[in-house]
Amino acid sequence: MRDHSLVEKRRTRLNWYSDAFLEMTFRLQPRDVRRHVKQHVMIGIDQTTIAATSPRGRAPIDPKTGMERRFNPKTKKEYKDKLVIETDAGWNAKSPEKRDGSGPENQKDTEYVWGWAGNVAVLVPNSRSTQSEFANIAIGFSMSMPGHHLARDTVAVAQSIVDRGYTPGTIVADREYFANLLPETLHVPIKKMGFDVITDYQVTRMGVRGGKAGSIQVEGRQYCAGTGKDLLNASNDAAAHKIDEETYRTRLEERTAFELRPKERPDKRGHVPMMCPAAGPNPTVTCPIRKIHPKAPGKVRPTVQDKNVPEAPDLICTQGTVDFGPADGIRDAQLFRYQSKEWSDAYRVGRNTDESFHAYVKSKGHEALDVPARRRIRGFAAQQVLTTILLVSANIRKIIQFLTDRATRASQDKPAAATGMGPVRATTRRRDREGHSNYKAKWPLKVLPGAPDGSELDPPLRT
């Protein structure tokens, strides 16, 4: 039997090793770049499949019992016992629909890969500009079994980044993270670190998802109790193709007027007093329950319809403010309004950066992370060490390309008079001018460069 406390201690030390190497590559960048990143770090986190050298895995797992199946449920044939070399690996499904940890039903099922899940945190650009302000490199990495401890590993990677002196900014993740995991294991620790979340929702998390003191929570935001159902269910209707894109955008824009507003900034505990959108000197809607503030401007506002007025108004309708804590609605809360332009830009940039880096490090012409034959060694720790080295190589290539592009832009923006140089003329390289090149791709040549007229050449000898 394994000593789980010892395993956890060694895993922590192994993750420290990986992050130390990645931090080393980050420090290869100039000081101004490092300071810019550390002032407000934006990361995108995602898992990538790391295939084991030995593709032989366990029998499929029964989702009901959590045990290996002895018989195929379809053919009723008995599964043969297998000698599994990588006992710390697991089945990683290529499609999200099959990520239940069960594994392939037969040898012909190619939708599963026996290996590990790599948790990679990548630096994300601050905008959609084509000119990045820093290299989009990996700054956090760990390995785990597919489908196990996703929240724990995500928190550990984020905590490692904060411990190295980065100021928490935003963290971008897909639906497998904040839209799927429990708040106490992921959302609360990430919030305590200081990260803001940008994520997508599953269909089951769209629409009305609870509320507090009479308010209605929809996709991470708190709304007036008298908000129309067509506005509250806009995302559900769009997902079901009941409304077109233009109608969806119009309803989202109309819904913002019914959103609760903070009366003041959050205090040291993270609590903030929220007020009804019809209250205060700057109301955004008109409600039959509340009188318009005497100092409110006389502009036209959306009106809460009589049929939507709650029969028994709660505290949000009767009090001036209601206290909201950091844990209220934390599971669906995120930085930007869902499907807004700000959300769309930030989410797409983050996810594209993640996917781009994974494809970059899996390129078969360079690191080839997707080729297990490049990592012919057994054991979980050994595989993480080799994968870390491959990530370091990819980071260095990224940094070299970033610095080269930055120097090129600087030279193009600088006038020729400031550099003391005139326009550069394209010239033939010296070894070609003097005939020292062995490159024969354009053979046969009539004469060597620089040779006198009439000096015909014979074709090169075959070797």
C-alpha cells in the first residue's frame, strides 16, 4: 500500500520542479516585459492529453460502481487480464461526451488514449491586438490522472503563480472548470487568491439559477424581481434556436437595465451593498413599487410591467440595500456580463491562446509532445520531468520569436536618419558571389558566379 501523505509530498515537490523551470524561461524576457506581466497576470488554463509510451490500459470502468468491468455489457465477453505498465495513468477521451472515465469497450475504439492529463497555465494577451506585449508561454504545469482532482490541480497551479510574485488578474477556462465543478473546491479558493473568472456556461447553468433576498440570478448577475421572463430566459431560447441572433443581442442589452447596482465598493471582507435598479438618484428602470428619487433625471426608462411585479416583495424591493457576500452566487459569477462584447473578446482570446499553445508544443517538427515515442521512459514522475523540458523548449522558442518580432517592429518604426543608415540593398551572399557554396538545388549552372566569360561547367559527379 502507498503512503498517501508521502505521495502528496512528492507530488508537491515535483510540481515545484516543473514551475521552477517554467519560471526560469519567463525570466529570460527583458525586465520591462516581466514587470508588465506581473502587475496583472492573465492566464488561461486547460488540460492536454499526454499519451503514455505503453498504450495498454485497464479494463473499462463501470460508472455506477467505480470498479473495473469483468464483462463487456454489449457482447457479454469476459475481459482478459492485462499487465498495465503505467499504473498511474488513465483513459483520456478525445470527445467531451465520453469523459466519464469508463474507457474503451474494445480494442477498435480509438476515442480513448491511455496516459495522463497535463494541467497547463498559459499567459493570455490583454487584448485582441496582433502585436502581443509579451510572449504567450506556459508559467504553470502539473500532471494528473484524467478525470481526477481537476479542481485541486487547478488551484495548485494558480497558487504557485501567486506565490511567485504575480498579481492575480483573470483566469480563463472552458466549461469543464467553473461551470462544472463545486464552488468550495475551485471557485472559493480562486476567489480568495484574487483572480476574476472568465468562463462559458453549460446549457443547464443558463437562465434563472437562484438569487438572494428576492433578486434573480441569471448567468452570474443579480436582477430585479420584476424582470420579464423573455429577458431572463434569453440564453436558453437562443440555445434552443427559438430566437435569432439579433433578437438575442437585443434582449441581453435590454436586460442590463434590470441589473442590481452596487451602492459602494466592496469592503475588506468582500461584502458589497446592492440596490434595486429603480432606487437611488440614478435609477435605470421604473417600478410601481418604488417612487422615483426626486433628484433622478427625467429620461425615459424601461418599466417593470404589472404582471411581473412580485406578489410578496422581498428585501431587495423594500429595503434601500441588501448585503451580498463573496460567496453569494459565486458558482456562476464572472468578471464580464455573459455574451457581452467584453466577455466575447476576453474568452475567445484566452481559449484561442490555450489551444494555440497546445498545438505549438505538439508540433511534430519540434517538441512533439503528442508523440509518446519521444518520451521512452516509465513512471509518472519521469514523464512529468520530460514533459516539463519540452514545455521549456517551447517557451524558449516563443520568447525568441517574440523578441525578434519586437525588434523588427522597433526598427521599422525608427526612421533611417535616427539609425544613421540608409536603405539596405539586397545583395548576394559572399559565398555565392565567390563560388564557395555546395548547394546544388539550382544546378546545372552555366558559369560560376564571378567566373570569366566562356567558362562552361560540367554537371557535378554523382555520389
